[in-house]
Amino acid sequence: MASDRADIRLPGSDRSPLEYLLRRVAIAVGVIAFTAMIAYLDRGGYRDANGTPVGLLDAFYYSTVSVTTTGYGDVIPVTDRARLLTTLLVTPARILFLIILVGTTLEVLAERTRTHYREKLWRKTLENHIIVCGFGVKGQAAVATMLAHGRGPGEIVVIDDRADAVEDARRRGHAGVVGNASASSALEAAGVRDAAAVVVAPDRDDTAVLITLTARELNPSARIVASVREGENAHLLEQGGADSVVVSSGAAGRLLGHAVRSPKVVQVLEAAVGRRGARRDGARGDPG
């Protein structure tokens, strides 16, 4: 079997690390500009090393070396008011700048540790969840139905080998695993051993068979529902351990045929499926 390495994506903020960095850079630049304005507005209280008045460029230079704690001392406050402003305003700005600098460094260094901690905490709460293998049209429709019947977004874990599909699932509040769902590593990463059900909805029938075989091997008691395009492959899924098999091409074709004769039959069947799903959700321990 495949052994693709799984990449876990947990729901959270949509802001990228670059956005965090740019925001902190903007705050740091704002602190420097704030300090420069203080020095420039009270420029009569400052002198450079030659004793000449301080201009706008000198104010920004003073701000930069002061806030970054370089402190060359060639621009200094010489009046009591300038020294008071330095004590009350410039010094706190310098401390804030250092906090931003140190905080950014620590955040970069601690990112891997924080990610590991989040995954560990997530795994502790992962139980009786539903794994959806394939977040295409079928997988998304299955998830939407489960959500409509009372399942929470956090109870569903998506596996897909397309990173953009997993990111879409993550934005919707689901945990996701980027990887090959037929690989035991991806299913293990999704917590298959503690799952209540596995929904097999890939685009290819052979992939569906492999996923079903692997999932059944890893969790003999989970409910496995699978979809195939061609009816001739349904028995392979049943032999592989699927509890329910849906033949998508056959089901769609039958609905189309009935709809020609009775246009409202599709709406009636959809409503019936919805009512049965609602009744099943009322049963204790049903995975939806």
C-alpha cells in the first residue's frame, strides 16, 4: 500500500504568517514614526553633536537609534521638557519596539512547538468522528447533508490529496489531512481507529476499493459507506468491507429516467431521504 506522508490542517485563523509579520512591521514603523514626531515637534529641546537645531531627518535618525536602543548619543534632549517627553513617551515606545521584536522572534521559533501542541490536543478530543475521504462534489454533498442533520463541523475530518480542497474544508471548520486516503498513514492521521464512520467518496472506483480495504483493516467496527461510479465495481467494495455502497452513475441515471416521466420525483425522493436521515440522527450512536 502507499505510504504517503500526511499533512494535518486544523481549523483556525485564515491569516498567513506573512500577514502576522507585516502587521508587526507596520506597528514597529509606527512606533518609530511616533517617536520621530515627538522629537520633531519639540525640536527646540534637542541638539545634535555640533549643537545645531534638529530637523525632520535628524528627528527620524534620533527615533531610529533610540527605539532600537543603539543610542549613539549624537542627538540628545537638552531641555527639561524634552527629557520629560523622552522619559514618558520615548522610553515606553522603546520598550514596545523590543516587545514586538522579541515576540516576533519567539513566535517564529515556537511555531513548530505550537503546531505540535495543537495537533496533540486535537487528537485527545478526536473520538466517534466521521472521516470523509475525498472532498470533491460527492464528499462536499455528504458533508453538507451530515451538517444539516446535526453533525458539528468539528466532528468531520476530511482527507484529500489536493491541498486546496483540504484548505477549503479547513475554512469551513473541518480538520483536514493532505494525503492519499488509501494510505494507512493518512487514515491514521485522521484518527481512523477511533472513528465512528468512514465516507469513501473519491473520483476513481479503484481508489475507493483501496480506501475501503485499508479503512476496514484499521478499524473493523467503523461503519463504512462508499460510492462508486460503475455498478460492476460495487461488489468489490462490499467484499472489501463496505457496509453500504452507492452507485453514483446508476442512481443518477435512474433519477433522470424517473424525472422524464414525473418531473417532481426528484424533489420527492430528496425530501424522503432528508426525513429518513433526520430519523436516523435521533438514534443513539448513529454516525449520521
